Amino acid sequence: MSTEQECRFTLKDNTPCGQTGGDAAKGMCRFHQWVRPDRLWARGDLSAIKQYVTNCKQEFVDFAGIRFDGVDFAGLLGTEKRLLFEGSQFTKCTFKACVFYNASFIGECVFKDTVFRKCEFRGTECSFEDSVFDSDAIVFDECTFILTSKDELDPTAVSFKGCDASIVHGLFRNCYVKAYRFDANGLQLIGKDVHPKLALFVTDAGQRLKTDMLCLDSVHQVLLSGLQFRGVFTYRQHQEYGDFVPRLDLTQIDFDKMLSAHLFDANLKKAWFRNSSIEAVKFHNCRWPKKGEYKYLPEDGLSEKALVKDDSELLRLYVQLKKNFETNGDFIGAGDWHFREMEARRRLKLGNSKGPKRLLYKCLSLICWYKRLSNYGESYARPLIWIIAVWFVFSWIYLFSGFVESGAFVNLDVFHGHVVSVRTFLDHLLKAMLFSFLAMTLQVGRGANLQGSWLQFWHSLQLLLTAVLVPLMLLAVRRKFRR
């Protein structure tokens, strides 16, 4: 075989490499001639890597399934072809100032004490999906992920989905991402000796800002569902344009197991927390969606008929948020979550009731009346209005059913054809209002001659309503002063 014979090494798609040159006896190109049967690249001539990348005839450069040990890739990777590293293993390797186009490290790539320094990731996608990282140093140091796509239906994405990282300090430092989606669903970060840090800085500035955090520039979707992490989690948002609201997926995360979790200046109008424990999360100057006077979770803004809406889960989240804000002394914010908690309880009960039982519950249940009378204890104006209404209504009732004045029973008898003057009517109305007020303030009853069963009934009913409304008003006032 001549040195110009094509390489027979089988690539990922079961096609031969096709490059010429290298070991004529083995029928391999300069790069693949150093690949041992166990697929370990045995530290051959590093220029062979650059030649392989430059002369590759395929649409992608195939490094899939090859093991590299102690290789310094500095300046060797700089092609616009897609780099395929599926299932590759890297031990004590260094990628410095390398340029990756549509890099694919998916398929359980293993990075042992391997670092990426000042590397650039370009193209339309960059995936480290299901990869394993084990390093005592920062893995991605001063790297940039700038992905662009001409097709709006094909959004760009940087993916660390399902990765398993065993690290000391952190996975990223001073890195910059500009893509449509940052996907770290199922990412597991385990600290070896100390608690690692995961710090995200989301901005819409359109340029790289000076920060040691992972800077996500104009990233519309930040997906962290199922994140397993016990270190220090920080999410900070810098917003220059008011209409930029990223979708933040923080579902299925146990924040209580983290050393600390902080969200600074975050716009949470598209944030999801379903199946997460959020009682220990510190929310600093965060913006929540509002409906009426009260904040709510985006999941709560879904239609009642939406398949993903779960009032029992919303109830759990609202209870945790209320405890969270009360623990941190933010009683005004806790009031919002108290209202939403009670709303979730009411909807949950209504959802479990069918037919006439549902209507009966909606009209007569205590929690429904609790909302009507005092907005779940959040409004002192409502019970005050109800108290005034009770006073006036019962004044008119006493005017016609009778009341007690100076120990004598007074009755404006207009139902038997008796005609009274306007002056007499107004005089009796004022006296009835006075009697109604005295009845509400417990000044009527003891020793009073409450003649007739109807007068006793109305008097007892008024006392009962007063005994309910006054504590509701005092409770709401107490909540206001407590804040």
C-alpha cells in the first residue's frame, strides 16, 4: 500500500476515515496510526491532530470514542467543521485557546483533571450532555460560548444536561454564554473537599460584562430542572431593557440541601418552581408577577383547565414561600403568599367537590366566607364595611320589628295602616340606630326587656355577626402593624 492510500479507520458512522498518508503498513493516516486497539491515542505527533482536523473529508471531525491521556490541544483545534467527541475520554488534558464549531461531547464523555482555558465555542450548538467531569481545578476558565443561528425555528443551545461533575471550587469561572437556551437540566455538582459555587449572571446588555460568574447574555431559557447541588448557589440578573424576561426553570430542585441559595434582582415572571423545596431560598429584590394586589407564581397563572396546573403543588409552594418571607422578616411579602395559599386551598376544595356539593361549598363554606369578609385576613377595610352594613341593616330591622328604649318596647307599627309623620319616622330611625349600635357594643341585653321572640332573635344574630367581624378586623389590623 502506498502512503497515498486512504485510511481504513472506522469512524462513528461506520465509514472509513479516508485521509491519506501515515502508516502504509497499517493502512492508517497520521492521526489514527497512533490509536491503539483499546482506542487510546498513544501521545503521538501532536501535529497529526491538526493535520487530521484540517484535511478531514467528512462534514465533521470524528474523535468519537477515543481516549486521550495528557494531551495538550493548544492551538490544534480551529476548524469550522463540527467536532464530534461522543464517548471520548480525556485524562489530564488541556484545551487552551481552542476553537470549537458545533462541538458535540455527548454520549458520556469523561474529563479527568481536564481543563478548558480561553476556548471559544461557536456555531449553532454546543453539547456536553451526559458528560462526566472530575477535576480539582476550574474546568471552564475564561471560555466563551457564542452561538448564532439564521433560522428562528432552530434556536441555539449550550447544553450541560445530565452532566455529573465532581469538583472542588466550581465548574465555570469568568465564562460568557450568548445563545437562546442554556440547558443544565439534571446537572449534578458534587464538591470534593469544600463547598463549590455555582454562580449565574443573567443580563441583556449584549456584551460581555466583567464578572467571575457564568455570564448568560440574552439567554431566553435558563433550564436548571433537577439540579443536584449542595454548595453556594447564586443567581443574579442585570436588566438594561425592561422587556427582557428569561424563562427560568428551577423545578425539582432541593434548595434546602444547599449551603445557601440566593436570587438577586431576578425577574421571576417566567420562573417555575414546581416540585422544588424553596423555603430556604433568599429572594433579594426579586420581581414577581402580580394579579390584582397580590403576587403569584407563574404556574398559578395558567388556565384552570391546564393539564400542568396542580393546586396541591401550588399550595405546598405557597406555604413554603410564606414561611420563607416570615422567617426573613418580610411580612408584607408573606401577606401575598398567605393570600395565594388560601386561594389554592379554596380551589383545591372546590376541585374535589362535584355537583350540588360544589355549589353548596362555594356559597356556604367557611373559607369562602373568610375571603368575602376579610380577604383571608389581609383587609381590615372589608370587615369594617361589613360592620357598618350590619349596623345599618339591623337599624332598619329594629325600626319595624321594635326595639327597647329606656326599658320600654318601641315599635313603629306601619304594617296595620298606621300613618306616621316624617319627623316621627326619622326620630324612631335615629333611636333604632342608637339601639343597634348599643347592641353591637354589648350595651343591650343585661336587664333589658327584650320583648318578643323576634327581637331576641335579631339581637342574638347581630351579636353573632359582630363577634365574627370585629375579630377579623382586629386580626387584619394586627397583621398590618406587624409589617
